[in-house]
Amino acid sequence: MAKMFSRKAVAVTLAVLGLSLAGGGIAAAQPNEGNGAQPVARQGQQPPLSPESARKAQEALKQDAGTLATTVSFAVVESSGLLARGQDVVSVTRYGPGQYEVLFNRVVSRGAYVATLGNSGDCCIPGAGEISVAPRLGTTTGVFVQTRNSSGTAADRSFHLHVAG
């Protein structure tokens, strides 16, 4: 029986096929910022502070001028960016998948932030995922929150945010 393919040709063919399949999902779509929606930041970065958020933060600072005692503030936020309940919260803005800004009526940049995925209702344990918090760039009264699914992809998730200090 005659040999149709050499071993070397089969090995090269399988290697090319393997590399093609492995690299198939590497490209990621970039968000379209020209559709009038809020700007979306790349993972690990924050979108720029909007003029409206800056105005709200400045108003909140004026009202906070005499506060010196340690304060505890919190926000329970729906995956859509709707504030379910909270204390000292001025506003919540959803910028894109898994990106939220929470503004308070006091300076929170000197405090500590703790966040966890959680539902706003009185039942049900939320699905698995990830959450990160950081001071909101451009203001001392805000916190930036990013939520992701279990594979690390940005995803809208409801959460609880606690700010002390």
C-alpha cells in the first residue's frame, strides 16, 4: 500500500490546525463610543469623569465642609446601575458592562472601600463573579466599581459597597 502523506506533512498540518483553533478567540470587539452612550473604559482603567458627575461631586463637597467624624456610608446597587438603597449616596452611574461610579455627599478618598456581589432583595444568593473597587479619578467623593463574571469578562452584576472613614 502506497503512503499518501509523509509523517512530517501530517505533523505540520496538525500543528497549523491547532494554532488556528487556539488563536480563534483572541480578538476582542472594541466598544462603539459614537452611539451616544457613556464612554466605556478598557479593563483596569476608568472612563473620564463626566461634567455632570464633577458638578454633583463639587456640590457634595460644599455640604460636607463641617464633617470631621468617621462616617460609614453604603450603597446597594442593581446590575442596571439603579440605587436600591444607601446612605450618603448622591448618585450612581453605569458607564458600560460592569463599570459603575458611586458618588457620595462627603469625601471618601481617605477611607476604605469594601464591596461584594449581592442582590438587593431579601432572597437569593448571587451568582459567582468578581468585583473590584478604586477611588474615583477626578473627585474625592466617589468610588469606581468594576464587576465581572467568573471568567473575568466585564459583566453587569448587582453589588453592595461599604465605605468607612
